[in-house]
Amino acid sequence: MMAVAGALGATWWRLWRSGCNTVHHLVIEQPLRGISVTMVVLFVWLMLGALFLGLLDFLGQDQYQTLKPRLVESLLSLFFFTLFFLVTISDTVLVWGALFRSRAAAFHAQLPLTDRQLFWGCSVEGGLWSSWAVLVLAVPLVGALVLDRLFPGLRWAPVPPLAALAMTAGALVAVLSFVVCCMGAGAIGSLLLARLIPLLRRGIKGIIVLILAALLVAAVLVLGSLEQRGEPVAFMGEVIGKLRFAENPYLPPWWAQQALSAALTGEWKTWTHFSALLLSTAAVLALAGEWIAGRRLRLDLDALTGRPEARGRTRSRRWRLIPFLPADIGLLAAKDLRLFLREPAQVLQFTMFFSLLGFYLLMLPRVGRAFLFDDWWRPVVSLLNLTAVAMALATFTGRFVYPLLSLEGRRLWVLALAPWPHTRVVTAKFTFALLVGLPVSVGLVVLSGFMLALAPGVILYQAGIIACMAVGFSAGALGLGARLADYDEDNPAKLVAGYGGTINLMASLVFSALLLGGAVFPLLPGMAALGPWRWVAGAGWTVLVTVVWSTVFLRMSWRWFGRLG
């Protein structure tokens, strides 16, 4: 136990020194970077805070006043339900990479450290990397909920300052307990993933394990959704009844929602119960992970870094180039695809991303009908749907396209000997990003538009806007990825969470806001008098912004990546 405490102390000291050096670098050495990071965080806080407050104010209208407490509980449950799987899988990938995949993993395994020490050090560091964005997201959410309790309907409620402070602190503790629980689940998930990958190499055993795991998750979800709470039909049945799957009493998201709601209402016994439940679950998961690591960590590290046990006859397969592309670009795109498929962490996060998109599609029939009772909401719902797909596309390009050039660090000498200029490498990655992101985003907008019963003209117009967004997001990610490249880092998750990834996020938000302005223009009240010219004006603005944006960032990527030769 003392050895584990010493390893944790060393990890915390290293993280503390790294944080101090980063702050000194951003404040003293490069203050412009520090100002830009601060502006990004403040902008995200203001935007999310305004969004949360607007939603709470809308639910405070007379027709929803009696339903507001129950609606807020259901939406919070859905929020934590999605966040639980997102943070857990991200933490699983980061801890797995630190323990088994990175260059530091083999070095750490040769040090006089026990398996438990390695596990705790990587778990703490990976958990902090995966959860910092959640904590940034939680601040405006808690602030909006507390302000709504203090100023219901923009009227002051007589709440003592000490009670308001306790309310805020209790809500933040509930969110932190939830994040710690996700970190525990992700830590033990990384060890299970290390055990699963060798099974997948053997074929049928890995498939059986995946099927059993899926059946177990489905059983837990079904058991939780069987509990009925006796709500009235109509609107409550349309929205709350169909969101009951997120209120599963056997999963941590519901515990977090109950703890947060109890802190806001002053029910401190309930808050203590569910906060303790989250923390005790996190402790049990962490101890279980420590027990598994003490018995399996180096064995799994040997299995992952060595050759598979059973190898068939190795045959070289001819590379199939992508049709209708020049030979060099097709070859480079095929190379990127093969490297992507060989990286389990990338494949897992890619699967997680599209699973969330599938979850979004499944939610449209559940929630969308509730807001289509009034025709006035139809254009609003269409814009919200376009915004959701745009944010998903920005996340995709930021996570998978931005690190592409930095990950070429160890292969730059090969690219330098290739019979084509470095600019072709950037063009190939841009083409590869469009081949993946463009069909998915356009198809998602078209499919969700039909599911929301939008007019065909609106669906076609929004499909064109999301196609322009795919082009601009990819160009921006490659341009900033070349300008702010870090060729010494081989972990794409850390590249995305660093300074360059933050700047790319800010640029994506600016570009999406510019193009969403073109989407809003034809639907504004009073624009109907312009007839079809309103759609022409909106499309012209969208195309103009996309061409200028893409040209600037592609030239930036060609210039900075081309200097490496």
C-alpha cells in the first residue's frame, strides 16, 4: 500500500510540475496562447450557459410550468447517460494506450515498479486527460441550474447566501463524483480491452465475448426500463415516457442525476446517499482494476507487444486503390486507412463516435415529435438538428483529422523519400477526410430530415450546408494541424486535448456559426417576402465562406507541411 501511495505521489507531483510549467509557458513565455485558451474557455462557458438558461426559461412557460421539474430530471438523466459512455470509453482508450500502446509503456515496464503502481499512475493521468472537458462542460450547467433556482422566471427567490453556496458546492460534488465513477469504469475497461484484443485475434472467442457483453448491457437497460412511474399520457408520455431508458436505477447516470437534483432542492440525505453510492462504486471499480493489474498487466503487455500465438501463413496482399483518384493520392489514402485499422484505440473511438450518432438518430423519433405539435417549431427543430450534426462533424474532424499530420512524425523520413511533394500528402489526407466525413454527414442530415418530416427543399438546402461544413472543417483541421503540429507525440487523444486541439475547436465553432447564419437567413420571419431569392442568398453566403475558409487553411497546410522537406 505504501508503494502504491508513493507511485501516486510521484504521479501527482509530475502532473503538478507539468501544470505549473504549462501555466508559466502560457502566461510568461507565450501570453497570446494563454489569452486564446482563456477566450476559448470563456466563449464555451458563455455559449453553453446561455443555451442551458434559455432551455430552462423556455420550460418555465405557463404550458410547461407543471411539467418542468420532471422534464429537467429526464433531460439531466439523458445528459449523464450519454456522458457516462463518452467519458468511460475515452478514459478506457487513454489508459489502455498509456499502459500497453505508447512508447513509454515498454520503458515503464522495465522500471522497478510494481504492476499496481503502473496501473494507478496511468489511471490517474488518463482520467484527468479524459475528464477535463467534462468539468469545463459541467460549470455552465451547474451555474445555469443554480441561477434558475435563485431567479425562477427572472424573479429573485429569497434564498440565503449560505444555502446558495451549499447548493452550488453540492451540485459540483455530485458532478465530480460522477466523473470519478467514470474514471474507475474506464480504468478497469482498459484492462479488459487489453485482454479482449488477443481474443479478437483468435476469431470466434472474441466474437463470443463481444456478444455476451452486448447481451449483458442490453439486459441491464431492459431491467431498468421495466420500472413504471405512473405518469400521465400526452406530452409526458411522448417525452418523459420515451426517455425512461436513461433513468435506469442500476447505472451511475441516474445516481448522478438524483444527487444533482437533491443538491438543488436541499434534500441533503438523498444527496449524501447517491454521492456516496457514486464514490463507493468508483472505489470498488478501482480496487478491482488494481487486483486485475496485479495479476495480468505484464502478461497482457507481452501479449500485445509480441506476435499472436497462432499465425497462419503470411501472404502479401495487393493494395486496392480508391477509384477515380490519382495513383499517388489513392496510395496515400490506402496507407492512412491501413494504419487506422491497425490502431485499436483509433478504431474504438471511431466506433464510439458513430455509436453516438446512431444514438442521436434513435432519439429523434422519441423527442422530435414532442416539438412538432406546433408548426412554428418545425424550422426551429430543423436548425437544431443541423446544429447537432454540425457539432458531431466538428468533433469527428477534430478527433480524427487534426492529428493526422502530427502522427506522421516517425514516418517523415519515408515520406521525404517518396516520389511526390509533401503537398500531395496533405491533399491525400484532405481527400481521405472528405471520403469518410462527407457521405456520413450528408446522409445523416437527409435521414434525420425525413424522420422530422421536413420539406424536401429544406432537406436539400441543409444537406448542401453540411457538405460545405465537411469541406471547411477538414481544411481547417489540416491547416491548424500542420501549423501547430507536434511530431514528438504519438497519442492522438493528447494532441486533441492540447493547445492545438483547443484552437481547432475554436476555429470550428467560428466556421459553424458563419455557416449556420446562412442556414438561418431563409427561415427568418419576414424573409418569405423575398421568395426563392432568400435561398439563393443563403446558399451564396455559404459557398463564399466555404471557399475562402478552405483556401486559406489548405494553403497554410501546404506551406507548413511542405517546409519539412
